[in-house]
Amino acid sequence: MSEVAIAVNHLNKIYRLYDKPIDRLKESLGLSRKKRYKEHYALRDVSFTVSRGETVGIIGTNGSGKSTILKIITGVLNPSGGEVQVNGRISALLELGAGFNMEYSGIENIYLNGTMIGFSREEIDRKMDDILKFADIGDFVYQPVKTYSSGMFVRLAFAVAINIEPEILIVDEALSVGDVFFQAKCYRKFEEFKKQGKTILFVSHDLGSISKYCDRVVLLNKGEKMAEGKPKEMVNLYKKVLVGLEDAEDASKDENPLESVPTDGKWDRPFETNPNVLEYGNGRANIIDFIIMDQKGIPANSIEKGTGFSIKMKVKFQETIQEPIFAYSIKNLQGTEITGTNTLFEKADISPKEKGQVCEITFTQEMNLQGGEYLLSLGCTGYVNGEFEVFHRLYDVCGITVISSKNTVGFYDMNSKITVS
């Protein structure tokens, strides 16, 4: 038996883009010899292999060709050039709803999917209890799937995909729909698959999961394979791609990369801010900009556990303030405040700020939170005539993802060293 589960060789996928629908019609009818389309390469000369028992992740920005390559591997799309070789039975969980008949009940769709993969009704019957137990959607399994919520749908789809004993499991971002408990159940199943020596090909924007579960990562950019290697290296390179610094050299260890950030212009954030941020204050000062940077000074809200990072903000003063206080806090998704500090706690020497002055504040620290998702809040407060006032607060202004290959108990990692004698 071949040790290679999936071999992708010089794969191309070209789409023809027409300016007008009539141009497509003319060409299909042979009414024009003129080329009326532009070629768009969704994939260009992509090659890689996946060995048996490997868990390989594919990462890249939107439009980089991640989903396209999975569809070609699973036979949903035909390539424009190159070839794919698959050695083993594939079970694929692609976009939500693929392979399901919306009018059928959950039970009927289980038989439909099992039959399409090549199982007899008797074989599906033997697996039915495991599928229903894993999906855990109760009596809804007897209702048409068109009545399901997205969470129920992905539960059933993943339960079918994971319990038909595939040799190769292909998952495209589907787990992001399920709740955190279901995701945990799925990842435990991933671990079981790995121990059984099965192969997983995994596409995700969740860099924490990529780092934790993948043995190797392929980075795609604009339809081309940019690099492949260890998860940590590829995640770092991906973060550079997000901010357009993929060709930049690493900053010198003797230089502070934060010094190159402009203080008069707006920082270019490669991550989204919360459109529903809770904002309030009396307006004596305003937070006009902020950024999060990793230890190399690259703007990013995905921080590797155990590395340094910085939170920077710019504050413009509308009035002269004698004793300003600058602060940040980090909470979990349930709203529990996990950590934070301010210039008063840190005994920072803050001079009075004049009206019209713009002040840049940098908090630098090491990330020791457990891997997962968190929310960042920023604040500028202070004392006016001896009275505490809130000038400007931004609650849950953006998310922070902590990337970790090892999580311990609780919110923090104490970085314990163990000896046994």
C-alpha cells in the first residue's frame, strides 16, 4: 500500500471571466473568433503530498484557493491542468449542505450520504447509533433538514462524515458553525483519527487549531503555493501575508520594530474591529487609534502563547489634563475580565497633557493566556480637580486569538517546570 494518501501535482484551475453575459453566449455558439474573456487562475501550478497518518492544514487569505483545491481533491470540481491522486476512501465535509437533500429528513440523508460513499443499508444500520449519538440533535433527526439551524446541520453532517470509517477526512472550515462543546467533541475525534493512523486534510482560519492539530501546513496565496512547513513557521508567514510584509526581512534584534510605526498617520490594522463596540466617556480625551503587534512588530491580533506582544493606542486631548490614566483589559467570550493593567497600577510617570496634544501609549508584555479567543477593551480616564472621570472607553473593541500548542488548566499557564525523582 502506498505511503502517500494524497498527491497533488502541478494543479491548475482556470475560470473564464466575461465582461457581459452576451459574450459568453456568442462564444458558446461559435459566433465570434475574438477572445471575449479573461482568465482567472484560482490555482496555479500547486503541488504537495499528504502522507498516510498525517494531519495537514491549508491556510491562506480569502480567495487564495483553499476551498477550490479541496473540491478538486474530492471530485466536486475538475482541474484545468495537473492531476490529483488519492489512495484511500475519502469522507469530506465541505461547505454546509453539500451532499444533503434539504427535503429529506436527517435519517434519510444519513442513508443517502452513506450510499453515495459506497456503504450498503445494512452497514449504515450498524453505524446509525454512533452517528445519532455524535450528532446529538434529538428528535429533529426525523424532521426535514431544511428546518435545521446551521449548528444542527453541521452536527449531523460532521457526525455522518466522521463515523463512516474514512481513511482520509477532509474538512473545510465547517467546525466554525458548531458551538464550543461540539467543536471540542470534533477535535477529540480528530485525536482519535490521528492515533488510528488516518489522514486529515484541514482548512481553517483558526490558527490555534492549525498549530495544535496539524503536523504540517501548506500556505496558499493568490492561487499559488507560497510555502509549506511546520505550523509555527507557516502561521508566522501567514501573518506577514495579511499585512503585505511577506517579502520583508525579519527586524534586527538590535532594533525596536515598533519605532518604525508612524505616529502621525493611522495604523493599518489587518484585523477587524467590533462594529458594535460599546463606547462612552465625557470627551475630554479621545482614543483615536490603536493597534496590536506581535513580538516582531507586525500588526496582528493572533498572538503565539509565550511570546511578547504590544498594545498601542493614540489619545487626543480636547482639554488640558493633569493626571491622565491609560488602560487596557482582556476578557473571555463569556465576559469575564481575565487580565489588564493601567499606567496608575504600573506607576508610570505620566506628565500633564495639553489641549490638542496627541499621546501614543504602548503596553508591552508576554502572552501567557491559554489558547483561545478573547476580547480587548481600551480606556483613558483620569482625575480632574481631584474627581475621577472617564474620558473615553472602548469595550470589546476587537478580538485577540492566542495560538497555543499546549493548554493547561484555567486562564493562565504558570509555565511549570517538572522534575520527578
